[in-house]
Amino acid sequence: MFLTNFNEFVANLAVITTIIQFLSGILVCRQYVVNRTTAEASPLPFICGFLSSGLWLLYGICKPDSKIIIVNVVGVLLMLSYSIVFYVYTFKKSSVLKQSLVAIILYLVMVVYMSTEIDNEILLVRLGYSACLLTLLTISAPMSKLFYVIRTKCTDCLPFPMIFMSFIVSSLWFIYGCIVQDVFLSIPNFIGASLAVAQLSLFVVYPSVPQTPLLLKMTEA
């Protein structure tokens, strides 16, 4: 009984924090609306977010798991809305259309495959692997700034609130995955939480403001 209650608590907390993380995109889109442009920003976070949420939604339906379904229905709708806002205010509309088209085609392929696959176990495994791969690619993207942070000894390019939220969300889904014995939830979220810890540790080692050349020399001395 205790384990069941704990399971529900962790699952509900994971759903709530994930939706809050999804809603952070509103702040980004608000800035696009205020500035009337997306400048040099990339639409990939929104497009990949749509595809990732869509794959996890299919996985949740196939399993079935109401928690996974709820959170990813919200994710699909929000990411789709963010992508539309991005398209409206970007000057690279053709590029956004091409990337969106690729994501939609890939998703439709998975939907068609889901409707034709007879063996539910095989379907679940393949959907799980596909969702895991896309999730790992998405959560590891910020690590591309690692060398820049080390070189400049400054973490001003890293979004602390988003990284911290990523740690919380990944940790909760990892715990939930362990409880329900779902490796497709536990493994990628364990890696996601570990990557978030690695990024958060940079804030302890390096300051959040750039150091002047004089300070850099003093630090290296």
C-alpha cells in the first residue's frame, strides 16, 4: 500500500514538474513576440520537443500508462504552439518548414507503424528505443557548451533555472521508472539527471560572469 501511494506521489510530481518545464517555453515565445523576431534562435528545441513528446505519447498509449499519456499530450500541444509562434516571427520560414516537415513525416511513419504492428511487445520496445534516443539527443545538447565554459571559465551561457529543472524532472522520472520497472524511463532519465549534475557542477567551479583578462591571468597563476 505504501509503495503504491509513493508511486502515485512520484508520478504526479513528475507530471506536474514536467508540465512546468514545458510551460517555460512561453517566456521564450513572449520574447519573440515583444521583439517581433526570433533573431538567430533555432526552432529545433521546439520541433524536437514536439517529436519527443509525440513518441512518448505513442509509447504511453501502447504500454498503457496514463501518467505518460497526460504529460505528453500537454507536451505535444505546447511544442506545436511554440513552433507556430516561432514560424510567425522568424525570417527563416523555409528552413523552419523543412525541419517541421521532416519531424511530421517521421512522426506519421511511427503512427502508421503503430497501427500496423501486431506484436505489442515488439512495438513497445521499438517505440521505447526511439523515444529514448531522441530524449538523449535532446538532453545532451547543452553539453556542447561545455568546452566554451571551460575555456572562458564562465557559466553565463548556461541557463541555470532550466538545467536545475531538468535535473528535478529527470530524477523524478528515473525514480518512477525504477518503481514501475521500466528501463525506457529509468535509463535515459538517469543519464539526463547525471548530465544535469555535470552542468550544475560548473556553476560551483566557475563564476556566472565573465572574468577579465587580468583575472584570468591571476586565476591561472
